[in-house]
Amino acid sequence: WSETFPDPLPTPRRWPWAVLCLLAICGIALQAALAFRVEMVVLWPQSRPALVALCDVAECDIGLPTRIGLVGIEASDLFPDSGRKGRLALTATLKSRAPFAQQFPHIELTLTDTADRAVARKVLAPADYLPASTSLINGMPPNADIAIAIGVEPTEIAASGYRLYLFYP
């Protein structure tokens, strides 16, 4: 009696899978570098040239960080402007607790009535509330206090209070 054994199966080719896995890992690493480019520049400043070159290809930019949790309003006051009748003056101190420079936030000023309902709202971009000599490109210095003072034209609105809100658009 004779036993016949089937022909052995050919060895599977694993190298195409290894190449595809390596390409997938490189693609994920590039996506992560693009998504976290600002954080990478803050943590590893020496990575900026490589990330700038990558952003040139991907048509993106590397701005300053926007960590609103690290910026707060230390003090603020809204009072009648002594220089112009019918105008209000807003003064505030912004505090950056970040150990790195970051973008200046936008400020939303809401005028409220006696029931704390909004009667008027205005959004102030950094160029609206910072002195003209302030460089927006360099951002808010680390661990800095920024004093701001602006005039507000409330028109004929009867406002008795206000709220300030910091945000990044």
C-alpha cells in the first residue's frame, strides 16, 4: 500500500505585508506630526525646521499655542469714561500662566441688565484691545500680566453690569 502525501504549500510571502505595515506606520506618524505640530514645536524647538518643511508641502502653518486654560482675567472694571460723556471705559488685567508664548485670546464683552440678561455683546480681537506697539506675531509672553484699557460706546443701552469671556476662535 502506498501513501501519497500532498505537495507542500508554498511559503507565504510576508515581505509585502511588512512593507505595507511600515508605510501605514509612516503615514500615521506624518498625520500625528501635522496634527500636533504646535505642541511639538513647544516641547522640542529643534523640530521647527522639519515641521516648517512638512507644512510647506502640506500647506499648513505653525502658529502659537492656544491654551485658554492657561490665560485668565485677574481683574477687570467697567466704569463711566471721565473724558467723554456717555462712554464707558473697560480696564482688565490678563494673566498668562503658560511657560511658553501663546496667542492673545479674543475677549467677549457682554453688557447686562439688572436681571443679568445680556443687552449687548461685543467681541474684541487682540488688535482691538492691545496697544498698537504690541507685536501680535510674538504672542503673549510667558508668565506675563497684560494690562488693557479700551473705550466702549454703549449707545442708548441701559446696562448695569458686564461679563468678560476669553476664547480662541
